[in-house]
Amino acid sequence: MEAAGRWRWGAALSAALLALSALALSALLLLPPPPPPGSALPPGLLEELRQRRRDLRRLAAGGAAAEGGLRCGDVRRAAGTAPVLGSGFTKVVVRAALAGGGAVALKSVHGAGREVRQCEQRYGEPAGCRRLAAYKLLKEVTLLRRLRHPGIVQLHGQCYDSGGEPEAGVTAVLELGAPLEMIQLLQTPWEERFKICLGLVELLFYLAHSPLGSIVLLDFQPRQFVMVDGNLKVTDMDDASTEELSCEEDNDCTLDFPTKSFPLQCSSAGKCEGINEKRNLFNAYRYFFTYLLPHSAPPALQPFLSDILNATGNLRYGINETLRAFEKVLHLYKSGLYLQKRPLLLKDYIFLRGFRMEEAEAYKCWPSYSHLGCLLSVHSPEEAAAICSSQPQCQSFIITQQRTWTGRPLASFQSSPTDLIPDTTAVAYIKRSASLGRRL
């Protein structure tokens, strides 16, 4: 039913998209060129406008033909009473519901944001400064139309209104996500944190080999990402760049971070070789891998994870090698190969097929898939028996029908055997020591 609901919303939104009258590419064409020399705008502001327009034209060149989108009136009405989700240096994002009932994020230029205010302080031209900020949003829309990947937030449509206030002229309609909360992520099971890191690596692999060339996320921060249905997605692309640093010699190619610097090579083409890819990868290491990968990982996988951390932290790996290393860990985890050379403990349990235990007050463990009890991902009953045997309070467990994103079942662990309830889909496992004196 949930999937059907998502399909109906998707179909309704697709129908709405057919009514669009202005898109990123057409917005570029509709947007008037910067005023000619001799206009009232200061020369510095004119130059910034020309530079952003050139950048936008370069990104739009060779793109697919524009499709339909949402009517500007519909977008303005939805945005008028929408709650603000957040605001930044250039843009403001609100939550809104469009025709079809689904929630979306509407992103527009933040007229009171720091970029516009600082520009006004430099040039004293409010309209020109809002126009300058609008180019950044148009750049983001253009990139979102050219780049398609599960790790990039989906662009549903966009609107360009040549009339009215300049800061309200451009609105992007985006997939709605939840802000990334690192503290909450640290409390989730390791398998879910590994999924986030793997998704990020797959995104960086795509950016390194994108249709536009190697793309760097210059403002690489956790706040630039959101969670959508448990998946990590980058949502802010206006500071992305396809340009690699120009150089004349290797000394021009030092990649600097607050705590480390990496010397890179100057290629024969006069570009710092691989600098975009390596900048992305080290940022992924320092903002994500360091915190999410090692904690509460299966002990047998920790040496592989330590190697990933060391290799990305020293940029010994590129993105290709990093992706292969992540895929190896995933294979070991899904296949259960990491469980080899472990004592067999399932023999210490009796199992009752076709029964489950009556729900009782369960003990809690960390990190659990349930805050109310101890619900953990396992490869097999043998691994569940090893977990139960390692926890003094555990006396029994069942393998549930729930599955994680890797296809592994969830096991529910309990502190004391309870009454058995017939259930043809379940198997109950009880410690032999706990079953003594108990009628089964």
C-alpha cells in the first residue's frame, strides 16, 4: 500500500510537471543579460554578473532539451504560507504541498541572506545583488537537471518569473528530505551507518566520472546533505565546480585542509591532477567515515574498515579504490564470510519451529533497531546464538520476518523465556540452561 501511495503521488506530480512553462534552460534564456558597459551598476558587480552567466551557460551547454514544469502561480501560492525549513548564505527553503498532495521543498533566493547583504554593502545595488544570487540558484537547477544519481536530491521542476521582485523570480521544486543529524546517526546500528557511507562513496564515484567531468563540492559539509527514505543525498549544489585548479608546476598543486596538506602533480594539460576527486574524498573521510564507520562494527570487519580509514585519511586511495574496498566489506557482510573461524554455539540452544514467544518486557541493547528492546541484524541463527551467548541477560531469541537493506533478518533477543504462541512463520531459540525445569 505504501509503495502504491508513492506511485500515485509520483504519477500526480508527473502530470503536474507536464504543465510547467519555465525551466532551468529556458530560464537562462529568459533572464536578461547583464546591462551593457556604461549602465548604472558598478563595474565590480557587472563583472560578477558576467562571470556567473558564463559559468551557467557552460554548464547548460549540451544538456538535454527542457521538459515541462510547474506553473509559477502554483509555486508562489504554495510558497506563500509554507513553513521555513532552513536558510543559508544564499537561499531559503520552505516545505510545501503541491497538486497531488505530496510534500516538496521549495528553494528560492534568500533576499535577507548574507550573500545579498554583503553584496549590497559592497555595491549598494539591491536589485543587482539579488540578481547575482539568483544566478547561483539557476546554476544549481542546471546541475540538478544534468546530473542524475540516487545520491543527488531529485529536481521535480522549477519556475522562473521575469516579473515581480527579483529575489522571488527563481524557485526550484525539490525532493523533500530530513536534515542530517550526526548525533542521531551515531546512535543507529552499524549496518545503517555503513549504508550511508557506501552511498556517499557511490555518489563521489559518480561525481568523479560525471557527464560534466570531475565535479568538486567546494562547500562539503554535513549540512549540505539530507536523508530521504534512509538514503543520504546531497541537496546543495550551487558551490559545485567542474573546474580543476590550473597550474604551471607541482608546487601549485598543494591540497590544503585545516590539519593536513597533500602535494599533488601538475599534469601536462596544466591542471592539478585529480584535485577535485581527492578534495571530495578527504572531506568524506573527515566528516563521515571517521564518525560513522568504526563504532560497533562487527569485530571481524574492523581491520578492513581501519584500512579504509587510513587509506582515505592519507589519500592513498582514490575514489575507484575506495569504492572497491567498500564493496568488499559489503560482500563479506552480506555473505557471512566474516563469521568464519568462530565457535559454533547454536548447539547450546533448543529450537522450536512454528512458535514464537509471547511478548514480554525485553531488555535493551545498543545499537538496536528498536528502542524498546534488543533487535539486531544477523546473518544466521548461528550468529544470533553467538550474540545471545555473549550477553548475560539473554536467554532466548527469535528470527523475525523483518529484513534490513542488505537482506539480513532481524533477531529479537529476550531476557527470559515466556509462553510459546503458535506461529507458522517463526522459530524460537531457547538456551538449554534456561529451559531446564521448564515444560516445552
